[in-house]
Amino acid sequence: MSQKKISRRTLLKSSAAAAFAFSIVPSHVLGRGNHGITAPSNQLTRGIIGCGGMARGHMKYPGRIAAICDVDTKQLNGGLEECKKNGHKVDTYTDFREMLQRPDLDIISVVTPPHWHALHAIAAAEAGKDVWCEKPMSRTIGEGQKMVAACKKNGTIFRINTWYR
């Protein structure tokens, strides 16, 4: 068994390089410290479909919002301003299907008029995204059953926004 000798100079250089590497990475990125900061790798990232009045409330919730979508550019621009005001840097879309293709989105908030909820929720589930839907969940029992089936089939979570009830 041979032993490799390490000079004192080599040991000091290696130790200094290792210490420097950890000092340039902010502690919150490593999930350290109790500063109330969550490491980026532990944050769920949301996309929001719909930028009207109810959606503006969703833009104030804590957490990372990466994308918003609305077919009405006036509403989309208003949503963008609301996101900026709340510290979110977001990409904007006018076609929800483009937004659903993003691999970095974990949750899709469906905050559109009720007659669109089923279509958006099913598409989000089929894209592998968890769904947070405003109420009412759907217009009909049949739509609701299809939404549930899509989530079960794709292993996603569905949540209806019924806080304080």
C-alpha cells in the first residue's frame, strides 16, 4: 500500500479553494440559516391563467410566480404590473398551452371565468402540473368528473380555492 504525500502548500491551496467556493454561494441558496428564506430548489413555482380581479389576489400570495397568461392584453398588462408590484419577475403569455409547456412550473392557478375552468384544469393536469382552481370547480358534474379523472391519470394534485370555509 503506497501513500501519496501531500505538501503543506498543496493542502493549504485546496483548503482555501474549498472555503472560498462556499463563501461565494449565498447561504439561502444552500437552504441554510433561519432567515425565513426558502432555498430556490425548495420553492414551488406557479403560473396563473387569467389576470382579472380575482387573479390579482393570487399574485399577492407568497411564493414564486414565473408566468401569467390572459387572452386579453389589457388584463395581461394589468397582471404584469401587479406582479411587478409584488416582486415577481414573470413571463407573459396569451396562449395558455404555450405556458403549460414550461418545465419549471409546478402549479397552475386557474383563475378564469367558470366556463373555462375544466378546459384549463384538464390541460394543466395532462401537462403534469398540479392545479389550484377558483370556485366554482366546474359548471357541471360531468366536467368535474373529467377534471378529477385527468388529475388521477396524471398523478397531479387538484385544489379548489375555498379558504375560510
